[in-house]
Amino acid sequence: MSAPPAIAKPQPPAISVIMPVGSWDAGVGECLNAVLHQLSDNDELIVVSDGLRPPDDLPSGAALFQLPARAGPAIARNHGAAQAGGEVLFFVDSDVVLSANCMARLRRTIQTPGFAAVFGSYDDIPRSPGLVSQFRNLLHHFQHQRSAGPVSTFFTGCGAVRRDLFLELGGFSNAYDRPAMEDVEFGLRLSARGSTINLDPELKCTHLKHWTLAMMVKADFWDRALPWARLMLGDKPNAWVLNTDTVGRVSVASTGLLLLCLLLLPLHPGLLPLALVAWALPLGLHWRFLQLLQVRGGVRLAAAGTVLLSVHWVVGGFGFSFVCPEWLGQKLFGNRE
């Protein structure tokens, strides 16, 4: 009696990794190799050079496309998605190195019933040694780690979505010509559609970016606070997530109160206790993050973190306050001829 025919094991969905490159610095090759070493036979890596001529010594194995002029990462990712053949689009930034098991974990995730989208987190060993770089990258890591589970946002540093859903929603908004919340805005639309987006804290990558204080302040104001406030006050009520949750809002409000107290303190010395409370409250709410800084960089990094957190909240508060009059004007006069 002949043996029954073997049942072919279904292949996991093919993954198209899409990496926009806006600067061909020394770390891009390492990021490309980290992806190439984890691709299966039916996967692909699509690299989109954003208006720049790529170097001649690129690792082999990637499909390279070049935009004629700089258009920003949102348009570059959309261009890559249009060339992709995989059922799942995995967006990876060109300044992150995927962990060794990253794509293996992603393959398991995308085979779960009802999968729509998932994104991960920076790990807790950022490469750049400076205090601001360590603080900034660890803050991003901490925020994602404590927000694990279903969320209403998305992250293109290390995030995957079903290709059919991405195309159905029209991809990332072309209104963003620089890295400025285009992934968050897409996640809000995807979530509003009824799709579940999961934040998997074990889907990790190492961030290579170097930050200076000026870069941090500029990014927090122009590329984070302003566009995020416009989303929150506009037609995206589900935008109050991650660092704009209750803890984040209390921290910004407390820091604003602290600034007010410091301004009035010469005239009203009795405000000193209130100022101390306004300073200590947000730091107390973030004691686990400060503990992480101490573990990773010692007392020096933790002490710097107490100052940099305040800077982060002040800039965020200014950005939100800047948008409020704009939003109020649209409410009062937007529909008038």
C-alpha cells in the first residue's frame, strides 16, 4: 500500500523590505547587510535613494531605485512600495541595524490570523556615545517598550504592514517632505479603518543616529510637536498616544507651570514650593526612565536626563501652544467664504 502524498507546507508570506536612503554615510552598508543576512528566498530588499547618487560599493542583493530629486522619506517609501512584490511591506530606516532575530520574529507575526501591521522598538544599546544621543535614543526605546500591545500609530524605523492595506490607504501622505510624523499619520488612518496595529517590544533594532542638543530641539519642535499637535487638534482624535498620553501631557503641563513659577519667583518668593513640586512631579513619573539612563550611562547620563527631559517637555509645550491659535482660527473662521 503506497504512502499518502506529502502535504506541502505553506510558505510564509513574502516580505519586501523597503529602505529609503537620504544620506549615504558610513553606516548605511551595515544596515543593508543586517537586512540581507536575514532575507529568505522569496523576500526582497528595495533601496530607494532619495535624490542622491548611490556609491559604487553597495552590497549586492538589493534592488536599487533612485529618485531624480530629493522628495523626502514618505515619497521614497511610497515609490519603493510601488515596486514591491511581497505580501508584506517591512519599512526599515537606513540608520538602524536589525537585531539578529528580527525578521524571524516578523515572519512568525505576519502568519498570525488577522495580521494587519506591527512595529518594533530601538534597543537599549544605541551606538552613538554622546549624552544627548544616548538620552534621545533611549527615550524612544523606553516610550515604545512601555506602550507594547495594540496602538493607533505606526513606526517606519522598523515596521511592517500588509501591502494590500498600505495601497488601499494610498500609502504615506505626500504632504510630508521630510521625516515629520508621516508614519504616525499613516498609523492613525490605518487604525481608524479598523485594522489592528501591534507594538512588539521584542522586534528590535539598534539606532545609529548621532544627536546634538540643537538637532533635538529642532526635531522636537518642527518635526514632532507641530505636526503631532495638528493631528491631535485636527481630525485625528486617536493621536493622543505614546509620548502624548496622560503621563506626557502631565509632564508638559508641569514643566510649563515650573517656567511660570520661575518667572514670577522674584516677585512672589512663596511660589518656591509650587515650583519644586512642578519640577519633581514629571521626573517622578519618569523615574523608571531615569533608572534606565543610570543603568546604561551612570549617574552622569541620569543627571543629564533630568535636564534634557525638561527641555523635551518645554519644546513640546511650545509647539502645542503654537498650533492652538492656528486651530482656533480654523474653527472660528475656517468655513467662512
